[in-house]
Amino acid sequence: MFDEYLARIRAHRNNIHRYRRLQRTTLSDLERRFVERRLSEEQAALEALTSRTFPVALTMPRGSIGQSNVEAAP
């Protein structure tokens, strides 16, 4: 089952990359709206699938190692 989720995640990511490449081309208004709608749908589907597949979000707390809390000297 996990392998199926990973395959679906990979398919959504590939589709998102494909639609982003298409956005950089010359498109009619109708085509551009279609691509933007499909891109939005793919991103929503990917987000929903990843939140179900990986329900734990790992975030770095503020001020942790790797973040600079010191202002640069002039």
C-alpha cells in the first residue's frame, strides 16, 4: 500500500513539473486557464495525499541551529 502512495505522489509531482513547463511556453488564454486549473488541482491532490501518507510534519523551532538570530554587522 505504501508503494502505491509513493507512486501516486511521484505521478502528481511529475504532472506538476509538466504543467509548470507548459506555463513557460506561449499559450492561448484558454490553454493558460486550463493549465493553471490543472496545476492547482494537482497541487491540492499532492498535498492531500502527502498529508495522509506522512501525517507527521517535522518543523524546526524558531531560533534553532541553522537559523541566524544575529544581525549582520554593517
